[in-house]
Amino acid sequence: MKNISSTFSKENGFTIRQHPYSGNIPVSIFEEFEAANNKNGIQIMSVNITTVSNIRISQCNVYQNGESGLRILMAYANISTVIEDCLIQENKQSGVMVSQFEGGDVLIKSSTLHKNGIYALEVYATNNIVLESCIFTENSHEGLYEYGSCEITSYYGGNVSFLNNTFSNNHNGGIKFREYNYNVGSFAFNMKFNQFSYERYVLSFHHLYYFSNNHAIQIDISHNIFNNNKENNGILIDVVLTDEDSVYIGTNTFINNTANDILTISSSPYASSVSENEVRIFDNIFKDNTFTDSCLNLKSYHIVSVNRNAFMNNQTIGNCELQTPSFDESYSINATHNYWGSSNMSDIIENKENDEFVAYAQNDFGVQNVFGGEITGTFTIKHTKEAMRISRSIFVRTNASLNIENGIKMQFDEKRGIYIQGNLNVDDGESRSLFTNGPVVSSWYGMVFSTKDTGYLKLHNAYISNTEIGIQSNDKVLDLRNITINNSASACLSMLSGAEGHFDFEGSFLSNCVNYGLFLSKYVNASFTGLDISSSYEGIQLITDQTGHLTLYTIGINNSSLCAVHVEFNHDTDAGDITIHDMEITDSQTGFQLIVKNHYSHNSIKIRDNSFYNISGNAMQIKTPRNRNNSIKTGAQRFVDIGYNTFINTCGITCDTWDSVNISFHDNDITENSCPTIDKCFFSISADGFRDIPVEKPQFSSYPKGTVRFNNLLLNKVSRGVVVLDTSYFNISRNIFDNHDSTFDFYTTGYGDDTINAKENWFGNVTLSLVYDRIYDRRKESSLMSVDITPLLLEWKLDCSLVNNCSNQGQCVSPNRCRCFSGKGIMIMR
């Protein structure tokens, strides 16, 4: 059919319908059609056709129609449609609208699509769409930002190709591609030999959906010219990929474009961390472009190669030619053999790396005095008199080794760090090796150990300062000795995968740690010693849902704003053990806090020979499970041993227990304490409200009572009672009470007929009536428990003759046991 016009129709100007029983028609040709001012200009329809057919429309003039110029609807039809040498303009919605459903190919060739209202081309694709040698100009109304001149939605795979087309002055961008949720077919997207000028965005290609992850898209963007495009608040070319997708961007020219980012490649929210498919960016020219963020912004963890490109753009402070993904120490980008607008390596690095640095392959550790990069063999950094500036992070890969000579000074640029997947050896020597930030006031990243317990990690005699993370280890074994970590923006030393064995830090010092001095996680079966921690939120923290045994000894902690030592065992059925001895904790809000949340298994807690000084809150807080549960294992009691500790200027000890906990609180010195902000500070004893152990019930085991013996409670000042009793669970004997500024030494709060055993204690005199004046019990309120204090301890005298009477350097606190002279404390026990 040829030379036919259809205008002002209420429906379609032309409708070409392929009948399901029309048989094979090799080709239907329609030439020189004019369709104007209709609902749709030309509509092509086919339904459920299994035969092969071809439709060719050429030299048509389709304009000013109410919806689309050409509307092509194909359902399960193997029809090939060719539109050639047509002028399609000023249609209110789309110039060409294509809706395929498992069938049909469309080729639009040598046509002009001009001033169409919303889209020049709107496609719902399942098969092949090709646009070749077409002109797209001034399409889409201004203000319709969510639309592009060409919008394509893919359903069941196929190929979309833009070949040798010209796009210019389209008000709301170039090509917009979206993936349909349930797409399961393969797909290829080709954009070659096109020119884009004076557009807003050029390409928005989003492969987003979860159900699309079982097929790959091959993207080829090559031999295009992009010039004078301007997207002030967005991205010129925005590509979002899934794991299976691969991209080639090659031999394109980008000149005088303006955007936040010229080219961005990122990952779908459903993509995994690292893809095995490639993104290749080769042989492109980026010249005189203006961007507020970056020229290339690579956010996807594909295998990325950026090679043989020329970057000659307008540079401003804060932008960069190449921006990389959020950091992953095992991920790197190959960005070799590019021209970066300078022959000075230090200038290139400054422009090339951003705050979230990713490694760039480099064969040599130093290039033009720019140091850093990957180490894949054995490498030694020699000592130099001058400080060495590290402009690129150092990566020691698996089975590789880095040796650092003693006394070296390394200054790291912002965000740079050392990442060890192999071996590290920082030598001992007379001098300390220095690892710190550069001359600009900023933090470097720190050191990360991730050898999977296969590498050798030795760091001795080193000073590490001004980091974001200090040292962060994913290994269970470390050799750290005589090191200082100062001024870390998070923890100073973190062991994220647990710890096993003995850690002697030999005089190491962790200071000014914003979060934690030593942060432990997961399964810890280890002892730590030889360490001082100062000025942190918490000195040492272990919160775990696993078991283990943590031992801390000969450690000093001061100036913890919350807690010096914080340990929680949160496993549902098993509890860990903890031993703390010979520690000195000063100037902190809380000294030691232990929380155990299950009530099934054995647990041992030993806190001995420690000193607590100037603790504004609780010097010690122990919480074991308080609810009685009939399913506890026979003999599943906990053992708490708190002895030979000194409390100086503290504000209480709290032990929340229940009657399956064996507590021995003995030989502690608690003297001259008061709490200015909590004036009812006291030593309180209870066992979850139970007055006695119900040994007669068969579902519970019989446990011996807790004991409070050989303690000194002297000159404490509280408004209620030094010891508040809510249970008869404890035997209290052989203690020294002399607290003149407190109203009572014992204050009972438990009701009932129980009697508390408090025999053989010293109360400052031997007159029974005066002693009872220091006790508030049933004698003063008939509903309360009573306290049995007879016989009294008649003198304050203990025998230490077998230990030379403490050599006059300490106090005899129990038979033949001495304590060095020290001071004060108050205790709370429940």
C-alpha cells in the first residue's frame, strides 16, 4: 500500500492487524503514509501468531496525534517490523510506542523523532529493538524529569541496540532503561557510534530487581561522542548492575560535559559483595568536563579494569578523576596505563583517590616518591632518617611478607592504612618505630590483620597514633609487645574473631581511645597482661554469645568514662569463666561489670588482689541470672570468689545473685567511703529475694551458703546502713565494722522469721547493748528478720606470725595473710 493519508480520526489513523489464520505473508509494505491528528497515527497489532511475517513502513509522516505516532502491539507473534525514513513529530505522548510480549522484532532506521510530548520512543521489550541512524531532537516536555526521550523496559530478554543515532536538545534526557521484576531471559544492550549533545542525562541503565539475578546483561557502550551535555544535579551516565552483568565502555569521547559524576557504575541492592564479571573501561577521552564529585565513580565490586584512557578535565578542590567503591581490603582495581593530566605521580594520587580508598595495582613500592600499593612477595621497608610519606595504602597479600626495620617513621595520608593478609614483622631495636598521620591534621586508617590465622604477625616497640581504628585483628593470635596506640577514633585494639592463648603485651599502652581500649568479641579463651589503658569509654569490653575463659592480670586502667572492664556472657545455655587479679583501676565511673544471662551451666568468677581507686559509681557490679528455673542442671552452680581486693574512694559493690551461686566475699579492705550523689550507698546482701535455700525440694541441689569473712568495713559514711540484709543466705563472720558516721552497721529489709548468722564480728566495742544499737532488725520492727551477733569478736587481733607479721609493710587481714597498706571502699551485694 502506498501514498495514503488519514487525518482527524477519533481512533487510529491506520490499523494493521495480523490475523491469526492468515498464513505466511513474507512481507507487507506500507509506503508514504500520512497520519495526523488521530488518536494514534499507525497501530500495528498481532495476537497468537505462530507463522512468520514481516511489516515494513517507510517514508511515513506521522504527526500531532493524541497519543502515539506509531503504536506496535505484539503478543506471542513472530513478526518483524521495520520503520524507515519516517518523520515522527509533535505527538502528545510517544513518537513510537512498542509493546512486545514474547514475540517480534522492531527496527527503526533513518527516521526523525522530533518534539514528541513525553517520549520519542517507549518500549516494553521481550525481543530485539534496534534504532539505527535516527535523529532525536527536542522530545519530552520540560519538567518531566522522570522521563527520558527513550524509555525501555525489559521483560523477557532480547537485545536493544542504539547505532549511529544523534540525540540533541531533548528536554529531559536521553535513554532510560529499566529491568522488569521477573525477567529471566538473556539480554544485550549496545550503544555504539552515537552522538549526544545538549542533553540532560545521557543514559540511565538500571538492572535492579532480585528476580533478575539469574541472567546476565552484556552492555557495550563504545565509539560514542558526548559533548556539551549538562546535568547539574545528577549523573550523566548512570549504570546499575547485578552480579552477572558485564560492561565494556570503550573508545568514547567525553568533551565539555557538566554533572556531579560523568560516569557512575554501581551495584543493585541485591548484588553480592564481589562479582566475578568484568567492567572494562578502555581507550576513552575525558576532556574539559566539569564535575562536582568525580569523572568516573565506580561503586560496583566487579572485576574492573580502567586502562589506556586520557583524563584532561577541569579540576577543582575536592573532586577526583576516579572514585572507587567503599573499601574492601581484598578488592582492587586495575587502573594502569592511563594519562591523568600530569606526569607527577603525587598529583595523580591526590586526584585519583577518595576518602574510601581501594588499592591500585603497582609493581613497585615507590614510584616518584609515592609509596604504598600491593606486596605479593617478600619486601623490606628500610630505615631512613627522614619520615616516609605513605600516599597509598599498603596491602600485604596472602603468603607475602612485609618486614619493617626498627626506628622507621611512616606518615600516612588520610584514610590510608596497612592491611595484612600474609606476614608482618616490625623489628625490635633501640628506637621505636613510628606510624602516624601526615603533616595535614587528619586521621590515617590504621592496621588491619586478616591472615585467617595462617600468617605471622609481629609488632614490637612501635608507636601508633592518630588513627581511625587503631589495630583491628581478625586473627586469634598476635605478637604485640611494647607498643603504644594513641588517639584512635574508635577502639585502640580490636580482636573481632576471638582470641586464644597468652597475650603478654610487655608494657604496652593504649590511650585516648574514643570507644574501647581493648575490644574483644566471639570466643575468647585467653589471658591478657602487661597492659595499661587510659582515657577511653570502656577500658576492656567482651560481649559474646559464646563461652570461653577470659583472664586479665597485671593491667592498669584509668579514666574510663563508663566502665573499666565490661564482660557479658549471653549464650543461651553455657556461661564463660572470668579471672581478674592484680589489676589497678582508677578514676572511672564503673570499675568492673559482669553480666551472665543463662542459668544452666557452671561458671567460675574470680576477682582477687585488685585495687579500685576513685570510682564514682560501682567499683564492682556482678549480675548472674536472678530467675529460679526448675530446669537447671544438677550441680550447675556458679562460684564467685571475691577476695583480697582494696577499694579506695569508691561508691559501692553490687552482686545480684540467686541461691545457686556460691559466693565467697573475703579479706577485702573497704574503708572511708561515701557517695556524695548517692547517699544511701551500702553493702546489701540478698539472693533474689529468697530467705533460705529450699534444700528440701528435690529439683534443686543443695548448695552451701555464701560467706562474708575477714573483711574490713571502716569509717564509711552512708545515710542508711553500711550492710543492708535481705536474705539469710550468707554467713557473715570475722569482719571488722567501725563506721561512726553511719547510723547502722546492719540494716535488715527482709521480712519473716529467718535469722541472719552474723556471729563473731568486731563492732568497735564488746558491750552487747551498744552493738545492738548499731543494728536495725526485728528488735526495732517486729516483722523483720533478726540478726544473731553473739558471740561477739572480743578483740581486733589476728595472728600473722607465720608471715613475719607482714614485715611491718602491711595489715594482717586474716590468719597469716597480709595486705599492703591501702585504703577505702563500700560494697553492695544482693
